[in-house]
Amino acid sequence: MSPPVFRFAPSPNGFLHLGHAYSALLNFDRAREAGGRLLLRIEDIDATRCRPEFEAAIYEDLAWLGIAWETPVRRQSEHLSDYRAALEKLSALGLVYPAFESRAEIARLVAAREADGPWPRDPDGAPLYPGDAKSLSAGEQARLIASGAPYALRLDMAAACWRVASLAWNELGEGPDGERGVVPARPEAWGDVILARKETPTSYHLSVVVDDGLQGISEVVRGQDLFHATSVHRLLQTLLGLPEPAYRHHALIRDEAGRKLSKSSRSTGLRELRDAGASPVGIRALVGLGEVSLGFSQTPP
């Protein structure tokens, strides 16, 4: 039997914070406990936000924590052909269509529909796609694309769900509401998700599924903020004929106000803590994996 394969997959769009440290350490510890392998993946498909200095900092911070990973590191920007092939396979099944509304136009459509009552939203709270791009003829779609109009390639969720039997996943961790064991997948709750854009040839949903499949990831250890997205990932895995990993979703590290740590909110970074005298053992303590206290106020998972 092949050893289990784990992965830590940060985006180089900012410096790592305690939440990243917790997830990385859990993956590292799980790999060691299971006699498995740990891979590092750099999710750098967002060319406007990802920067080389952040990628270099990821390697430095992880090494400082004592985390070892296999090389070479997979960088998503070097494998766009893999995502293109997956997108073409879904397109050949008749499950992909271009939508040309801007974000502002979608907001106006949602507002108009909500005049008649609440408009459905996905598990993250974003409104489901309200447009009617699926009704455009192939000729009109081709004309708009040839004109240079921006567009997003969306998954026809209803058609995709029709093609598969009931879906579920094996949850080794715990969902936000205590879900464990066999969890039913409900991808329809997400509506027609985006798979790619004109300027970005893949999306998180598509690339993470392709990467996990190609890298042979057997157990996905990640935060509970991605628990519900697993429904979409199970659907795409099934449509693309990719293997199904087990999932272990973990609690999030939160600040004193109960908010999850994030790069966008300028959460305290590992580099700042290191500069302030923190040690790798102390970082483990801060995220609930040790007993040493450095006096940094955090709510453990």
C-alpha cells in the first residue's frame, strides 16, 4: 500500500499568519504520524496579487517552524495546461458556459430580484448567479467572445448534478456544526460556480481538484472555512474521474473578536512574531499544539 499523501497549499499573496501555521503544522504532524508524505503547493494563479517575495517568505517561515516537505514544489502558474484540459473535458460534456455580466451588473440583477423576495445565497453568503447567460445562442456567445468582452466560464450546476448520483465525502475532522463521518455533498447550494475567467484560466475550485488528483493527495487537511466547498470539489472530482481523498477540516484560529485570521485583515504574521522573540515551540503553543505561553492573545481552536 502506498503511503498517505498530505499537502499544504498557501497562496503567495501575503505573509503567513498563525492560521497558516496551524494548518501547516497539522499536515506535517499527520504525515509523520501516518508514515506519509507532505507536499507543498504554491497556489499562485492570481497574477495580480501573488508576488515572489511572498513565495520566498513561505519557504522561510515553514522551514523556521521545522516543517519539511518534498521537492519539487508544485506552482500552479506552471501547470495551466492541466487546468485547461480539465475545463475542456467539462466543456465537452456540455457543462460550461460563458457569462458576460460584470460584478456590478450581477449586483444590480440580484437587487432587482430581491425586490420580489430574498435571493438565494451560497454557504459563504454570496448571492447565486442571477443571470441568464445559458440562454444565449452559441453564435451570440462566440460574437461576444470575439469582441473582446470579459467573461467568466461557469459550471451549469443543474446539468452537472443531473449527471452524477448522490455524492458524499468521508470527514475525518469536524464541520462547523459538528459534522463527522459520511457527509452528504450538496453542490447545488453553490449555484453556477465560476471555473475560469477570460484573464485567469482557472479558479480555486477547479485547480484544487485537479492538483489534488494529479498529486495523489489521499487526505486533505484544511480549515473549516472550506468545509462546504467540499461539495463542489466532490462534484468536480466525479465529473473529471479523479480519485476522492478523505477530508479533515480543522477549527480556525480566531482573534479576540472571534474573527478568523486573514491576510486581508493584516493579522499578525509569523515574521512579526519571530521578530518579537517567538520560537517554533512557542508558535505551536499559540495554536493549541503545545503548552508554552508567549503572552500573545489568541483564541485556540
